[in-house]
Amino acid sequence: MSYTLHRLKVFCAVASTGSYTQAARQLGIQQPTVSEQVKTLEKSFDLDLIERINGNIRLTDAGRELYIHIQHVIGLAEDLEHIVEQLRDQNIGTVKVCADTTVGTSVMPRVISDFRLNYPEVHIILEVVNRSKVIERLEEGSVDLAVMGRPPDIAGLEVEDFLSNDLVIIASIRHRLANCDHLPLSELAEERFLVRENGSGTRMALIELLESAGLRLRVAMVLGHNEAIKNGVMADLGIALMSRWALEQEIKLHRLVELKVEGLPITRRWHIVFPSGKLISPATRHFKHFLENFQS
């Protein structure tokens, strides 16, 4: 069995476009060359991979099965090429990072700023999304690593500890409970909360907290960003559960108050999550090591 990476890429281009002509245009080669490469690959595998039906091209059953695996092989080969380039200069490269909203906005900018002092030529691409989207990126394999709260229970991922994350309940300085000490959770039974969308780790933690006291979540508003929630709380639209990391300035300037509620803070951990089977570039390894040793 003999095949080249180029031949595999030609087959994938035909499979993804459904056209020899479009595949040739995409690859910058002639259409007869595309046809010849596919036929050679079929002979090498001794399998029919592509068939024509009523003038249309489609994959055979064997073609569909191999297409999945060939995409994986090409991905690994591209990872290898990327790493070989970076091995020539281990302080140069790009690291794609995905982080959930709170750690992404409150912690990662500090981390990246400190990291760049040591590795100015490493380019960090940071995407900040909610927990559900972080999991999607990990499943797609489109990021080198992720930083998030509760890691997903998904095979093929490795998880390492990062930072402690204390969740507290905040209110406006004018709130009726603002100056109270030792509040029982039951005191919050009639309170309405400003919350993130479904899929948010903080929202899940709030629901678990309330349910532990036999309470149900009463939602005042659903807001898509922590800044919007803080502004809403300051405007007396409700109270909220948030990370202390995201509240430093507002608490310091007395714009918000942390309610002294029993059972709080909820201490969680942020984690570094990365695909266990993915080749790690030197730049990614440097950044991961920096995260593991980051001190707030």
C-alpha cells in the first residue's frame, strides 16, 4: 500500500467540495491531475472511494469511512509540520487558548501579559466563551488548551489544576441585606437573581447552592456577560453569584457589597484542559507550564 500526504489531501478536497473542478481550484492544480491522484489512491487501497450518480460525485461507503480517518491523519501531519517549524526556534509560535467567561476576562489577560514578558514572540490567541462553547472547542480539537471551571467528563482529555475560584453573592450597596451578618440561605428565598445563560458554570453552581437549601432559582434577568450582571446588580435589578476575581474593583470602590451568606464562598477550581492525543508544540508547552506555575 503506497500513498502520499498530497494524494490524501486531494481526496479530501474532492470529498469536501463534491467536485473535481472545485477541488482542483482549491488546490491550485489541474482537474486531470485531481482525477489521476484519486484513481491512484483507489488502486493503492484496492477500494472504490468515489462514484458518479447522475453526473454527481459522491463518496462510497468505504470513501466515507476513510474520509474521517484521512482527515485525522492530515491533521496530525499538519501538527507535526507546525511543531517542526517551532522546534527551530522554541520561543516562537502561536497558542490557541479557549477560556470560560470569568477566568477569560478576569484572569487570563494578567496571565498573558506576564507570559509575554518572558516569551514576547509567542502569539496567544484567546477566545472567551461560556462553558458549553469551551467544551465544543475541545471536542473539535480547534484549540491547543482550555481554561475552565468544572472540566467535562469526556474521554481523550487531560485535566490539570490551575487556580482557586471563590464564588460569592453580591448585591447593591442599597440592598436590604447589604449590612447584615451571617445570613441563612433561606433569607434569599424571595430574592431574584441576575444570571448567565444556560450552560454557564456559575449558573450551575448557583442552582446547586439553592437546591441544597430546598430553594429554587428565581430569575430576574438573563444576561450574557459578567459586566452586564454587575451593572444590573448596581442598578438594583437583583442579586447575583459571581467570582471574587471579577469583583475586585467594584468591592474596593464600594459599588457592590458581598453578602455574608452561610455556606459561602463556594470554593471551586479552574483547570487547564487539553487533548491527550494532540501533539503539543514547544510554544504551547511553555504556556501550559507558565499557567501551572502562575501565582496571583
